[in-house]
Amino acid sequence: MSPSVRLQEMIRVIRGARTQGEERGVIQRECAAIRAQFRQADNGTRSHNLAKLLYVHMLGYPAHFGQMECVRLIASPRYNEKRVGYLGAMMLLDEKQDASLLITNSIKNDLSHNSQYVQSLALCTLACMGSAEMCRDLAPEIDRLLRASNSYIKKKAALCAVHIVRKVPDLGELFTPAARSLLCEKNHGVLHGAVVLITELCERNPDTLEQFRKVVPELVQIMKGLVMSGYSPEHNVAGISDPFLQVRILRLLRILGRNNDTASDAMNDLLAQVATNTDSSKTAGSAVLYETVLTVMDIKSESGLRVLAVNILGRFLLNNDRNIRYISMTSLQKIVQTDHNAVQRHRGTIVDCLKDQDASVKRRALELSLALVSAVNIRSLMKELLLFLSSCPPELRAHTTSGIFNAAERYAPSQRWHIDTILHVLTTAGGDVRDETVPNLIQLITTATELHCYTVHKLYRALITDISVQSLVQVACWCIGEYGDLLLRGECEETEPVQVTEDDVLDALETVLQSHMSSPATRGFALTATMKLSTRITHNVDRIRSIVSIYGSCIDVELQQRAVEYNALFKKYDHMRYRGSVCGAPSVIAKLPEYLLGGSGEPVPSSGLSHTVPGPATSTSGGDLLDLLGGLDVSPGE
Amino acid sequence: MMRFLLLFSRQGKLRLQKWFTPIPEREKKKIVRDMTTMVLARKPRSCNFLHWKDLKIVYKRYASLYFCCGLDAEENELIALEMLHRYVELLDKYFGNVCELDIIFNFEKAYFILDEFLLGGEIQETSKQVVSRAIEASDMLQEVRCCPVGTDLRSVFPSS
């Protein structure tokens, strides 16, 4: 049986294993046999045994005992053994293994081999896993091959030089002259390698970059040749002549034209030509157009050319191919700051992409929409964003809510709109908002004095509908505690008022207090709100007192502490109750938002009962707060 | 440059892995796991581009095999799609109507073809014919197992 069939036979047997255990057994046996074979003298099957080992390695099993065999095979005079040996080296060795140093000499010898296919193996391996020392050692050899060899070797040597420069940037200077002369080659493989090498050299060394600016005209000529040439069967892809080479040249032009007027001027016409003449019905053409657009936007191009580029992106947005829509949006994202107006023109299409089925496209559309928000379009764009929020994938919700809040904060046309927007977000996605949302919203409501009545009505309605969204419930409780009297009055200009009794309101708060869904922090809000209402209502103070005293023995330490303190306020300090303790203290809230974050429900030690209890805060650390409220001229609740 | 190229089946079995930067074995395994999980979770008509850490991931499904590559952030995703397609075309030319089984049973050949198309994470040859001819010539050389390289083939095959 020829050894090659034995490899395939082994693969067949392994695949036939019905369980993981069976597979392991087969592999253990095979590996044992391979190990034994490795120890024997050369018997002509070494390469096949190594190949078997490489298969086993790909399945995830350890194969380090094959490393030395790779070294041996690479040194063999037989091509088939060298080939597998080098493959093994690329798969099993990397620069961190000691064994990799041992192949340096073989590579060196093979680089001067009289068969180009052997040279090719050495070049490939060096470019794949050559360490810094190997690169330093062999760089002169590579430079020699760059200058004097056939195109098959030159193209590989060029990419090998790229790897060397990545590993040892100082060696860039060595390759610069050879790279320059490679641009005169006609062979596409060599040209491609040369362009990649020059790109790498220019990216790493500003002096080299300066030098290579002089070759812009030459690059422009090469591109023109590719774009204007007739059908070339060898390099044609969907009607584009060598799109791979075109894309690399465009990328190099981008680097050369950046921040440089002369170079940018020299390539202006070419870019316009490529942008207009390239057929984008297939991916290859779109790839070239895409690279052209990126180049135009990055260099110092004429404004007409820039407009052309943005329009190409706009056209891409309407393309049926999802990939093209996606990259169009990533490109627009890059230029939305610098060319804001140009991108705004395509806002409609971008917003439509929010409805795309694909999650990646949706994400891009969201980023771009948020970047396009302005004072002019805030109302219409926010409608779309809120619509998006109601159906957006869960992983995007947090980002969407924070984006909406930021936009609302910057461009809100009115306070009422702002409050409405935040409430809408809380109702739709209250579980995905950041912690600061609650104190921020409270602060906003406080400052919007004409809207207190409107806000408390809206929040009361929201509260009796649904108490599962903690952030919304917390704000609602706070609002009711603060402006409950407005609620009870039953009149409101901005919205239809509710007709509620004091009992109804207390019912709502008690429901929150007793619900399993309420978090400890939410219960804190509800209890404090209940307490605050004792100064704003007239008939049900006893009910409040009884609620408060019940919670005096609550298991939750935080609630218990509050309840006990409030209880004391009722008993011993009743005369103070109106005068300052439970009245809202907006200035405090504004100054100490962090106290409102009682989300964790952790008890904060308080220093006794003589301190004031500002709004929905967790128990205060006495001393700090006392200072601020030293004046104590807070008027009774509104 | 391309950082890695992976081929895996719909069940997540790895058929080929090419790494263009030195990475510890454990991390390679993690990357393979992440890629297979991410790509296999994608819906059928999704976009072929993903973001993962600081890399762009481009993948395409061909019958039962997923071709997945990781690229640096400045790479052109559309041309990467073309690159994957070119590799599939090369495999197809070599094996004749290539299927997953061909790549399983002849994995070394798949690597040899890849090594004629990409080098150090970059494209080395943009012409299909040149790559195919190079593979054919290398295979011919390999057939002559017994002779050291450099032997004049005319002495072995006098009629050719």
C-alpha cells in the first residue's frame, strides 16, 4: 500500500470512530506508531508519518514530539520530504520554540537552492514564522533575491521582506532601493509585492515616505493602465482588471497623499477617473470603489472629488447587497464629523437601515444616526430612534438608551419634550438604562417648575399601569412624594388630570412597597414618598403612620432604619416634620446626586435623628449633609 | 495583513488553520472557538463582516464549509471577500468540483495551494493560472520521490 493511501486510511478510520473515546484510542495508537517510526532510520515513509501527525494536530491533539522530525525533514534532499517538513514547521513551530532556531541554517541553504520550488518553500516558511534573529540573519539574502531572480521568486522575496520589516523595522532601509526598482516590473505578482513592501516601508519611516512621494506619478500610470486596459483574461475579475492590485495601489496612494498637497494633486485626476469608470455591479468593482472613496476622503482632495466620494457612499447605501450597505455606513461614520453636511443629505436612507434585518447593519445605522442628530432634526430623528428602541435587539438596547439620553440632553427643544422622551425610554426599555438616569431625571423634573403638575400626572398613570420597571417606579414615587398635592388637586393644564383620592395614592405606593418586583432601593423611594405625603395630605396621616411603623420591623435593614427614623419624626419631632425635614430640598439633590444612587440598597450609617431627610436619598452620613442645610430655611412642601 | 484563515464545517470541526502571526497554542484554540461560535450563530442572509476585538472578521460559507479570516482594521473587507473566493476557485480548479471531503482527505494539498496564493498574510499572486501552474509543477517534482531535488528530470522521464 502506498504510504499516501495509509494517511487517507488513517483519516478514514478516525472519522469512523463513533465516540470521542474511540477516536482518542485510534489516535493514541497511531501516534505511538508514528513515534516509533520517527525513531527508526530513514525508511521512506517519514513524510507521510509527519503528515499523519499534522492531521492529528489539527484535530486538537498534542503533536510536539514531531517538532524535531520537521527539522530533520527540512534538511532532507528530497523535495517531498522538504515540503512536508516545512509545512510541519509552519504548523508546529513558532518563533518561541527553541527548535525553530535549528531550521535557520536549512532555510539559508534552501534560499540559494537551484530549484525555485525549494527556494519558495524556504521563503514561505521564513515569512510565516521567522523570528527577529532569523530575519536579521537572512535579510541580506532576501535583498539579493529581490534584485536578481525570476518573477516567481521576486514576488515571494518582496513579501518576505515585508515580514522582516515588521519584525525588525530598522532593516527597512536595507530594502528601500530594491523596492523602488521593483515598481518597474510588469509582472502583476511582483508589482503587488512591491506595492505592499513600499506601503510597509512608508508606514514605518517618515523619511522613506517622503522619498516615495516621488513615485506617485509612476503609480498613477500603473493604475491608469489597469483601469483603461481592455479585457485581460489572466487578471480579470468580474470585468475589473486585477482588483487586488488596484486596491493596494490605491491604499499606497492614500498614504502618500495624506497631508501633502503636491502628491494629492498628482493623483486627483486618476481618482476621479476610477470613481467614475469603475463598474460596481459586482463585489470586485465595489471593492475598488470603496478603496477609492477611502483614499479621496483621506488625502487633500478637491471639494468636487469629495462630494463625488460621499455620493458614491450614498449610492452604496441603496445597494441590495448588505455587505455594501454595511461598509458604506462604516465609511460614513469615519467622515461624519468632517463632512457632516454631506452625510446629512443621506440621513433618510441611514434611518431606513435601522429597520434592516441584519444585526451588524442595525448597529452601524444606530451609530451613524446618533452622530447625525442635530438641533434641526432632533424631533423627527428622535421619533425614529424611539421606534427603533421598541424593537431593537437586546444587545443594542443599553447603547441606544444612552445615545438617546445624550442626544436629548444636547438638543431638547423644550423641557416638556425632554421629560416626555425620557419617560418614553423608561417605559420602553427602563431595564437597560444607566444608573445615573434616575437622579438626572429627578433633577430635570425639579428644574422644570411649570411642568410639575404635568409630570406627576403622567408618572402616576405610568405607576398604576406597571410597577416592574425599577427606574420608572423610583422616579414616579419620588415625584408623587414631592408633588402629591398637585396630583390630589385634580386639575392640570397640560394633560388630562386624574381624579384620585388620598387613599388611591397611598394604595399605589403601598403596592410598590409590598411587591416582590420592587428592589430594595425602590422600596426606599416608596417609603420616603409615603412619609413626605404626610405633610401634603390631610386625612390619612394615620394610615401613613401605620405603614411607617410596620416597616420599623422590616427585615431589610435599610428600610427598617428609615421607618424607625420616620416613626420618631412622628412621635418626638412632630413639630419639625413640617418645617424642614421631609420637604423637598432641591438644592441638595442638585448638589449630591450620588446620594440618590441608593440602588444597592446598602445601609449608609446615619448619625441620629436630628438630621434632615432630603427627598429620596438613602440615609445620609449626617455630618456632610448637616453643613449644607445649616440654614434650614426650607419652606413647607409645595 | 491577514492575521489568520480558518476553514470549519457547520458542526464547528476545523478543516484548515493558517496563522500569520506567532500566537501561543492555547490562544489559537480560544480564537478558533470564538470564531466558530460567532460565525455559526449568524443568520443565513447576514452581512459577511463582523468586528472582534480590534480585528475585522470576514467570512463566507461555501456549501458545508465556512471560510473565515481575521484582518487588521485598515483592510478592505470587500477585497477580502474576493480573496476568499479566489482561494475557493483555486481549490476547485485543483480538485475539480471541490467539496469538503477533498479538503479533509488532502489537507496538505489545501495548505500547499494556500501557500502559493498568500504569503505572510498578503496576496502573493493575483493570476489564477500562475498559481495553478506552480502547484502542478511542485506536484510533478514531488512525484519523483526517489531523486534528490535538482536531478535532471529528462534522465528520469526520457520521453517527456
